[in-house]
Amino acid sequence: MLRLMSLSIAAVTLVSWVMPSSVGAVVYTYWQAGTSNWSTGSSWTNGEPYHGFGTNGAGAYVNNGGTVQITNTGERCYFLNLGQYSGDSGYVSMSAGDLYSATSTYVGCYGNGWFTQTGGTNTVEDHFYVGDWSGSNGTYELKGGDFSAQWESVGRYGTGKFIQTGGTNTADWDLILGDESGSNGAYEISGGNLAVNWIFKVDTHGTFTVKGDDPVITVNNNYLQYGALQSHLDSGGISTISVGNLAAFYAGGTWDVVDLGGAPLGAFDILTADGGISGAPGTVNLPGPGWDWEIVSGAGNSETLRLTHVPEPASLSLLILGGLALMRRRRP
């Protein structure tokens, strides 16, 4: 009997040690410094944010216009909110280390938020919002490092912008731009890797801009476009959006092709979908004469949205005349 009681006491002690004493308790801590490091406890009203077992953790708010710097590993929070209310603003600058948000991150909830990442690893376990509610304004700049979230929403009810010039962004489920009426969601990529593991939806108030041939863009399931696609070609051409299943274009959507200067001649695959392409962009704006587009069939069910750039008739005539003149000069 004594041995059984001893084992029971030991078991209770072990559970007490493993389980936090405040399971289910979420505390709130607010940034009260100007520019300082996340790990400086005195910069927060209730100490440095943390995350424990289950819902045990701290919600982190940055509303005072200050800047939180992240350089260390092991930074944790239950959620992160930049610009909680109208008139609030908050900044995060991440250059190294890692940050883990157990539920969600808001970059501009009702107010204004900015998050710049040049290195490190930023992981959002659940929902990620840039420009969440009406009147909000949020910007996320990914220049280096790794970012990931389960669901990513840019411009849900407010104005949101995601600018990627480097690094890797992985949406484990969906990426949605410009969700609701009155919103404005824009994603601009000119470098790095973007991987959407389920659905990439450019909604009615969304814009997806691909600049140049440096980015790598992969959508493992469906690409749905109700809003605007912008293809900006540089001297190297443009990167292809690779879709693992169906790509669907809806009549209200637009496709703008922009020559940034020196776009080469030839054919450019804008989007390739293994499951085929449904519909076509409702409005297509090309740079001028010499540009054309088509949807071409490939192996199996695959189809490609292809852009072609050929010399304008006048330029072609000059090239032919120049070639003939060169041949005459070379003739013995």
C-alpha cells in the first residue's frame, strides 16, 4: 500500500513538472520601447512573450510606433499583432534567429503594421494576415530567410502588400489576395521562392505581380484568378508560374504585360498547369505591336499560357534590309 501511494505521489509530481501551472491562460504583453530587441524583457509591459503547452502563452502587441528587432533563436509567442487599433502602428525587423507564433500573426490588424525580414526563420502555425480589417494597412517585405504559415491572407478587408525580393515563402495551405469588398491585396515577387501547397487565389481585389526571370513560383494544387495578373519582363524574360493541377481564369480578371526595358524576342511561358487551363483572362493589355498570346496544349492534360514577342513589321523590314546590305558588302 505504501509503495502504491509513493508511486501515485511520484506520478502527480511528474505531471506537475511536465504540465505548466497556467495551462489555458493567455497573457498579453505590449511593446513599450522605441527600438529594441525582442528578448529584452523590460521592453514589454508583461515581460518577453513566450509560448508553452497548449494555449499557455503570451499574445504580443506592438502598437506604439516602436520597432522590435529579432536576431536571436527561440523567440516565441501565442500570437503577434502589429497595429491593433486604428491609429496604432508597429514594426518588426528580423535579420536572424527564429520566431514562432503558435496561432496567428497580424501585420496591420485595424491599424498599420510593417514587418521586414532579411534573414532567419519566421513560422506562423495558423493564420497570417497582412492588412486584416477595414482601414488597416500592412506590408511584409521578405528579402531573405524563410517564412511560412498555414493560411496566408494579404488584404483581407484592408490594404495589404507582400513584397518578396529573396528568401522562401511557403503557404502550407492557401494564399489569398484581396479577399473581401473594399480590400486591396497585392503580392509582388522579383526574387526568391514562393511555394503554395494547396490553392493560390488572386481574388477580385487582388493583384499578383511577377517581375523578371529570377523567382521560382510553384502552386501544388489550383491557381484561381479573379483579379489581376501582372507580368513584368526584363532583359532575361520572366519566370513561369508552375501549377500542379488546374489553373482557372475568370472573365472579370485582367492580365497586364509590361516591358521593363530590353525584353528579348521569343516565346515566354507565363503559366503552365498540369491539370489544364479553364477560361482565359477577361482583359489582356499588351505592351504594343509585336506582342501576342495563346493557350497551348502539352502532354496529357497540361496547358500553357504563352506570350510571344516578335519584331514589329517596320523593325523587321529594317532588319531584313540591314541583312541584305551586309550580304552585299561581304560579296566578293
